[in-house]
Amino acid sequence: MLNKLTIDDISVKGKKVLLRCDFNVPIVDGKITDENRITEELPTIKKLLSDGARLIMCSHLGKPKGYDESLSLKPVAERLSELLSMDIKFISTPDVVNDEVRALAEGLKDGEAMLLENTRFRKEETKCEEAFSEDLAGICDIFVNDAFGTAHRAHCSNVGVAKLKDVSAIGYLMEKEVSFLGNAVEDPVRPFAAILGGSKVSSKISVINNLLDKVDLLVIGGGMAYTFLKSCGVKVGKSLVEDEYLEYAGEMLKKAEEKGVKLLLPVDNLAVKEFDNDAPSRIVDGDLMDDEMAVDIGPKTVALFSEALKNAKTVVWNGPMGVFEKPNFAKGTYEIAKLLSELDATTIIGGGDSASAVNNLGFGDAMTHISTGGGASLEFLEGKELPGIAAVMDK
Ligand code: AMP
């Protein structure tokens, strides 16, 4: 179990607490189009405020190169003010921390809060360079990291600042993420199944390898399945294939066999000749023609996967079963999401595309846990230590 200090272990009354949040929300024309990441953060914020912290929140937003008004956190400050029914003070400056911001932080009373500007407006942020880490450490007494989505990166606002403070802790959201993902992988109720999909084998090599040591069943769909199928001699036409990973795919199939892990691949697929939602399509059992590409799993595959998954007690899912962004290629992903929503099991959705697929398809509420971090949850499933968590003090 995670041995990090949490906000339940520290005393924050009258202290300036810098809270690293993940407010990386989609903003279109100044309007937040999905506020999930903000509402998920509210329990930690409310706890710190009710304990009398002087709260200074920070987050990154998007990938700005220097100051970019369209990536200002101002809309987030305004929404937080509404959601918390209180004034969330905010100063927009390319420096993120300057004298005016320091004065504002210094003037906070117990239970008051402010938000800093987008941490990535500072070029030092993603390089974890001292100048910005020191600016952040200089305005607070205690550092709390609750941004799971960036925990796999070592930046100033999570790792740099944590190292400079005598007291650091994790927030409730981080604790929740780590306990769901951690328990699932380290101490799962069995049978334990993983479903992997998405585009490439190359981006999930270590995940496949690590999960094969843990799971009872591994289901592979989506673009990455076709490298595996090709390695078994199936003709996959123009489907997404990474030829340089054919050998690796073969090794993983062998490893599964040696470990007694059941590994399932698609047996039929939806094939098109043009990568277009309205292109003519057909369901193909086995070999594709040279000019066809597979864009979704077929009905026999859905039935095969469903039958194997139905007794699972823990399921981790990362990566869609097809090109789910196109409605005509989303059926396989939809069917798997629906199946998971009906299972009597702990269902954990790795962030990123699988999370948006499950939410967009309307099954979000039926899952046990949907991770807020795509890259971070993947690295967690790889068995790696996340720097943003490692930097926080142990209990
Ligand atoms: P990832 O980021 O690796 O999880 O991949 C997600 C992406 O994989 C989505 O944008 C899907 O459209 C894409 N994807 C899923 N299945 C396929 C497929 N059969 N062919 C090409 N791309 C796919």
C-alpha cells in the first residue's frame, strides 16, 4: 500500500498550502466544455479550506510555449468561485509568480484561496529548473500534490517544489487513483482481466509485459491487435501494423502461454478500403484482402471477449477496440464498455481515450473508477514509480 503522507496526516491551519491540481480541462472560446477534472478536485480543496489552510492552487493547462492568453486559467478561477461559492483570487501574469502574486498569497486569511496562472507559461516548468521551483516553494509553507495526470512527469510544480519543502503530502484524488490502480494490479480479486487496445503496440510494450505477470486474462483489440495477428500469420491487409514489433508480439504470445495467461485476439473485424466513416465496410473472418484495413472488432470477437470477461472480478481497460471517434467504427468499443458496465466486478478505466470513450458512450457512472490520467495510469500499469508521487514525503 502507498506509504505517502496524505492531507489527513498533516496540520494546515494558518499555513500557506500550495495545491498542485490537474485543471487541464478543455476550453473552447473561453468556456470550459468538460469540468470533470475541476469537480474531482473539490473534496481536497474543501477539506483544506475547512481545516483553515490559506490555499494557493496551481495547474498547467494545455501545452503553451510561453504566455498564451487562450490557455489562461482565468475561466477555471471563475468556475471554482462559482462551485465553491467564494472568491478565488487570480492574477494573470506570464511570470506565474511575481511580487503582486506573492503579496496576494501573503495576504490570504485562513480558509481563503487563490489560483496561480498556468504553470507552463514558465519555460522552466517542464524542465524542472530551479528558478521556478524556488518561486513556487517561496510562496508556500506546505506542498500538496493532487495532480495524478502529470504524476509521470518530473516538473517544477510537482517534483521540483516538493523537494524544496519540509512538508509535502498527496491529496484525496491522488490517493484514490493510486489505491484503485495499485490495488487492482498488486492485489486484485481474481479472475483479473486486462483489456488493451488503442493504436500502437510500441506505446504499450511495457504494459503488456508487466500485465502478463499479473493477469489471468489479457484481451487485445484495437489497432495494436493487428501486429499480433500478423505475427500469427493472419493477413491483415492495410491495417495498422508495426513490423518492427512483430517479433515482440510473438514473444508476448509465448510468454502468455508459458504463464498460463489466456490471451485473446480478434477473430473477426470490420474492414474498409477507405479510412472514412461512410466508406463501404464488411465484417471479415480471419484474413483481410490486401487493400482492406481493420477499423473495429467484429461481432464474433465481441462475443468471444464477452464470454471470457463475464466471470472476471477485476478488469482494467486501456485503449479503444477500434477507431471509436468515427461512429460507424465504434461498435466494438461500445459493446465492451456496455459489457463492463454490467459486470459484477471492479472495473477500472485507464484515462485518455478509453476514459473519454466510456464517458461519451454514457457508461461512465457504471464503472468503479475512471482514471483522470492517461499517460500516468499507463505508467502505473507498467509497474513504474511515478516521480510526482515519489517526490512526496513518506508517512
Ligand atoms: P492510444 O492513444 O494508443 O490508446 O490509441 C487510441 C487511438 O487508437 C484512437 O484514436 C483510435 O482511433 C485508435 N485506434 C483504435 N483502433 C484502431 C485501428 N483498428 N486502426 C487504427 N487506429 C485505431
